Amino acid sequence: MSERQKEIRRRRKRRANYAAMKSKLDKADATTKEKFIVKLRKMTPGADDLVKSWGLN
């Protein structure tokens, strides 16, 4: 498998994880939201933009 295919697979998986987190975000309490922020920061370098757009801060 080429590096390009691996990166595409990682991006698709990341996008699916974002969608799952965002769907759970409405029902989440404060501690769960903090856990989401930590997970987002581990997943991607652009996590701060996502945190702001999702209204977590």
C-alpha cells in the first residue's frame, strides 16, 4: 500500500471520528467535553480551530 493510500485512509478515519464526536457533543456534560478536547488535540494539529468552531471553549 502506498503512502498516499495510507494517508487517505487516515483522513477518512479521522473524519469519521470527528462526526461521531460531534454527534455525541450535544448530550455531553462538561467532563466529557474536556475529554473530547484532549482527544481532538491528539488527533490533529488543527484541533484549536475545531474546538472554536464546535464551541467547546
